[in-house]
Amino acid sequence: MKSTDENGVSPCRGREGGIAHMVRYGFIHTKEDIKFLVLFAMDLLPFPVSFSTIVDLTTWCDEGFGYFELSEAFYEMVPTGHIEEIPDEEETLYAITEKGREATRIFEKQLPYPVREAAQRSALRVVRQIRRDAGIHTAVTEHGPNDLTVRMEMEQVFAVEMNVVSHGQAAMLERTFKENAEAVYQTLLTAMTKNYANEKEAQKP
């Protein structure tokens, strides 16, 4: 049985009987609002970032818009000079320009306070994650058939090398380390500081 509101209208359909679009909640809905949010959030970043990072940074702040609305609004600000495109070896990066910063200062108050607060928290989260990822490195050296070494390093903390017999194992080690470097470090530290002498003594007959 389909539910209806007090006027007999299904919440999934308009009054003409057509299928309604999914309702999005949040403060940001118009293209101009999305642009203000993007510029405000990018102004909080200390370095250029990829578009995928911009998506993560801004959609975390508000539920009133989606990927396609964000993409359209974002890329319109490159030719207008509010956002600068910076070619990189791996992927294109983007940074806010002085024109973009000026627009942020002028229109900042148009963003609702909860959105501005969420953007500040999101920027801090993104910066921490990028800096964390930048300090984690992995490399695979192939010595021969079924003979590979995976080197995994967390800058200024620790490094470890492991021998594996396939590229599949090497890829698994790299992925696991990149996602869980801190946990791997704690596990190794616990293992290396354990008092094995007492354990062996206790096992003696």
C-alpha cells in the first residue's frame, strides 16, 4: 500500500502524477552557492589539490548538491580566473587565485554559518589526510621469477622490507600498508618490545 500525505498526494509523485525528483536536504542548492562554497573551502587549503579532493572536501559539508552540479560549477571558475589549473605528473591540480580569494572575502557571509563551520572541519581533515599519505611510500623490486621485495616506509617513523613470490602478494602488501601504516607500526612495536625471555622461561618443564 502506497503512503500519501494529508492531501492524498504520494510523497514520491507530484500533484500531476509525474515522478518527482529526489529531495536533497541541505543549505547549498544554487550554482552560485556551490561556487561560493568551493572558493571558501579552497581558500582554507595550504596547497593545490586534485578535483577528486575538491569533491571530497565540499560534498562532506552539505547535502544540498551532488557531483554533477559541483563539477559544472567548479569548472566554470577556471576560465573566469577564480581557480588556477596546475599541471602535475600524476593528475591536474587546482588552486584558488587572488581573484578567487577576493570573491571569498566579499561573499563569505552568504554561506550559512553551519556550512562554513563544516568546511573548516573538512579542510582540516583533508589536509591531515594528504600530509599523512605523502609520508607513506612503497616500492617493489623484482629480483627474478617468484622473487620480489616490497619496501614499505612511513617517513621518520619506520621502514620494513618483505619478500613475496608474486605481484599479487606485492600489491596486497602495498595496499594494506598504505591504508593501515599506523596499525602496522603498532603491531611491530608491540612484537619487538615483548619480553620473549620470560615467555620462554614459563614454557620450560
